[in-house]
Amino acid sequence: MATLPDLYTVRIRGRLGATALSAFPSMVSELKGSETVLTGLLADRSALFGVLEQIEALGLDLLELRQIRA
């Protein structure tokens, strides 16, 4: 049985440039003060862990990860 994608927001310290944002093609970015907020639908746990791995690989400071419930 297929599951529907879940909506997530990810808050990262700092303002990400175009190169760093290109690592998150399925997410929309928004600047909020000195932080970048990424929002997007992630198909499953594997996609979520992929985003987290990208954050770690880029050396970014993850501030918050939140799943948005309808």
C-alpha cells in the first residue's frame, strides 16, 4: 500500500546560497532573519533521511525539523 508524501519544514542556521540550495531540489526555501527554512513534500523516510544526510554533508547547522500535519 503506497503512502502519501508528508510535508516537512527544516530550519537551518544561516542564509544558504544558490549552490547549497541546489542540494534540496524538492524543497522551497525561505529566508527568515538569519535562518533558511526549507519546506517540501517528502515521499517517505528514505527521502527524509536523504535531506538530513545532505545537511550533514554540507556541514550545515540543523536547528529544527518538523513534520506538518494536515
